[in-house]
Amino acid sequence: MTVKPRLKRTLLVIGSATVGLGFIWLVAIATPIWYRVGFWQRLPLLDHRLIPHVSAVFAAAFGAFFGSLSAFYLGRVQQRSDRREKRHAALIAAQYALMSQWNIIEAIRVQHLEELRTDPGRFAKLKLYWFPMAPSFVPFAELTFVLETKDPNLLHEIQLAEQNYRACA
């Protein structure tokens, strides 16, 4: 999920304003009445015996807020790391599949076709080739992130290479 920078900035300003106003309100009611002027005199007076409890509540709220913020941030970092690892693994699997397909085609060329290159009746003399194991194919479902890069045509080129392999084999 991506958050647009303008929305992120707006949410940050609203959150900061809310915390700032809450802090101002806490300081306003904790200030003795004889130090207050104007509008501030109408606010309720906080009993001096409650100040340690209010500070404990404030510290708990502060700790909960920054604890959840750090947990959210660490979760985002972990998700980003997992996504990078998954993308890297998909790229390695695609590279392995394409190299495997290339090696099979090259082995057919070297072992079967090269020795009959000059023979005009080579199509009748070709040996039967069988795959000793199933070839690996490119995991296209895991490579869709390539469409979001600078060269989205790369995914199409990979697909064409695999189609050429299938047509050749």
C-alpha cells in the first residue's frame, strides 16, 4: 500500500496539531489559577495532588504512542525486506529457468545437429531426443513487479524467450 506524500503530510500535521493541543491543554490546567490570564482562568484547576498521576498517564500515553509507532515502522521495514527478498528470489528463479532452457537448446545443437550440419539429408538422420527431466519454466506470476520498473518491456522479452524455447523444443 502506498500513501501519497500529500496525504502523509496532512496526516502528520493533524497528528502533530492534536498532540500539541493536548500538551497545551495539560499545561494550562496544571498551571495554578493565579498565573492564568483571560480565557485560561475559565479552565478547570488541576489539584496539585493529581499532578504525579497526570504525569504518569501522560508518560503511559507517550510510551504507548511511540511504542506502537516503532512497532509499525519495524513492521514496514520487515515487509519491505520480505518483498525485496521475494523479488530477488523470483529474479534468480527466472534467470535459472532461462539459463536451463538455453543449456538444453545448446546441448541439442552441439550433440545432435552440429555433426549433421553439412549433410543434405540431415532431417532423416536426426536422432530422437528426450528430456531426462522436466525443464524449469519462468515464474511469471512472481515477476509482475518488473512492470513497475524503468523497463517494463523486459517481462515481454522474457516471455518471448520462453516461447521461443518451447517452439524450438
